Amino acid sequence: MNSAIYECRVMHHRLSPKEHQFRYEIFLLALDLDELDLLAKHLPFFSHNRRNIYEFRDRDHLTLPGHESASLKENLLAYLHENHLTFPPDGKIQLITLPRVFGYIFNPVSFYFCTTSTGLPLYAVVQVGNTFGEIKPYLIPAPTTDHSFRQITPKHFYVSPFSPLDLDFDFHLRLPNEKLEIHINDLADGRPILVTSLLGNRLPLTNARLAWFTLKYPFITLKVITLIHWHAFRLWTKRLPWYPKADRPDLQRQVLHPHASLREKSS
């Protein structure tokens, strides 16, 4: 199987307006979207669109309006088509993400890597989520000469109340292999104000590994959301500027599953 696990180290370093840094360990699933049902058949702790300790549910991820009944792969292909990109029939899509764990899901960011059947990189899609349940995909339409993906693009998405909305994302993703290396920076006028890295090692996706990680990283999705709120509290104590979500709906664009604050502004 092409699917695997990455055991990762996450680093966040806020440089401005005040410095704040933290690190934590996590694991992510690297899922071949053609193997979801096969994985569910062979891994007792993992299910596709059914309840389990680890659940992968298509609706937790990229879902375009009018495609709610389609699979995640069908939604991703529709998204590529909307952006005038073609995908070979025998191509591969690997999603690096967190599943639901004991029924709870929160994914700050997930990564789709689209390749040919022989592994040559075609496109990448970064799926960013926030604590309001919104999702925004960012397309990186072509790899660089070293088979990585690099793009600077307007953020236009509300992620943190301590970051203004008129920032850019600087994405730098290497095609995953035995190592996972991803860098995402927030830029203000071309200058990084928040630096984030995700570095990991590939491991086999087996029953034994999932059982061990259930003990080593208990309630991992709950850990992630708890850390987000804990560090938000620490930033609040440092008196960083606060940017309410409802203040700038004009800088929140192409958002999927929009929060009520955006729906009210558009009505």
C-alpha cells in the first residue's frame, strides 16, 4: 500500500509584533485516496465514513457546493477542473491529514499531493482550517525544478485573531517520501511575521502502529485544539492586537463551510 504514517515535529515561531514560540509532536496519516476502503478492510481501528477509533470522513475535508454527495477524490478533481487543470486517470493523490479520533476532528492544515502513476509531482493543494469550522483550499499548480512546491499567495482567510487578514501565505512543500518537510510562513509586506514548520519521518501504517500511537498520542485531535487555545491565551496575556473575524469579511474569500458571520454579511 502507498498509505503511511508520518511522526512529526511542529514548530510555530511568531516574530512580530511580539515573539512567541512553541513546539509539539504529532502524527499524521498519509492516505492514498484510492486506498481508503482497502485500509478500512485491513485496519480494525480505522474506518471510512463509519464510526471507529480512527475515522476518515469525506465531508470533513474539501467539499465544493453542489458536490456534497461526492467522494473527497471527486471533489478534489472537480476543484482542479474549476482551476483549468487536468489529472491523469491513473494519477495518485496522497492526503496528509488527521482523521477523526474517538469521533472528534480538528485539522489546522492538510496537504494533497497530486502525482503521476510513477510519482512525478503535478499539483499540490493546501487545505487550511480554522476553529470556526471553515476550510479554504490553496492551489499550488506546478512543482519547482527540485520537485517541491512553492507559492506566495494572499491569505484571505481568518485563522488567528492575533493576525491581520491582509497577509500573504508563503508555502514551501517538498514532495513527501521517507521525510516530510513543509514550511508555511505568514508575510506582511514580504517580511515573515510567523514562521511554521512541519517535519516528519515516514512509518508503515499498520495495526500495531495505530495501537501504539493511540497510547503515545492519546486524543491527538483534542490535543491540537487545546494547544491552539492555550497559546491564544498566552498571546492575549502579551497584549497582542486583536482582529475580530466579523470586521473584514471582504478579506475572507472563497471560504468553504462559511461561518454565520460571513453568511450574514453576504445576505
